[in-house]
Amino acid sequence: MPFNRAQAAKEIEQRNRLRKSASLPVLDIEAELKRLEQVDRETAFERFVDSSELYRRAMRRGVYRKRARDNGNFNSIDGMALQASVRWGIKKRFERL
């Protein structure tokens, strides 16, 4: 479901009214819209990764290759590097969709 800027703007305005009545600083609507849009994109990407067979296959293949290359030695730093690399590639693919 795409990000609905109009609905989000209405919700921010409503929150700003509540914040003003509580003597709190109001939010900048454009900045908050950008932040919410970014959160929406990140959430969509996480859902994509969670449901992606491609991601699981790439991780399995990477682990297999690393273990084969280093005689089974695989530590947490290697795992984090592999995960970062695979997620970067999957993110590029996600952004093209």
C-alpha cells in the first residue's frame, strides 16, 4: 500500500492541535511527512526481506561459500558483513520494483 501523504498530513495536524493544547512544541509538517515516508519505505523493505526467498537463498549461499573458503571458520563479524552485503543487494533490487 503506497504512502498516503494527505492522510498523514491530516494526522500530523491533529497531533499538532493536541500538542498545542498540551503546551508542547508543534511538529513541522513537511519534516514529519518526510520522516513518516522514510519509515514507511523501511517497513516495506523489511516486509519484502522477511518474505523473500531470494534473500534466504543468498544468505545460505554466502554462508556456504564462506565456510568452504575458510575451512568452516565463520564468526559473528563474518556473518554481519555477509548480511550487510546481501541486504545491500536486495535493497537495490527492491528500489527497482
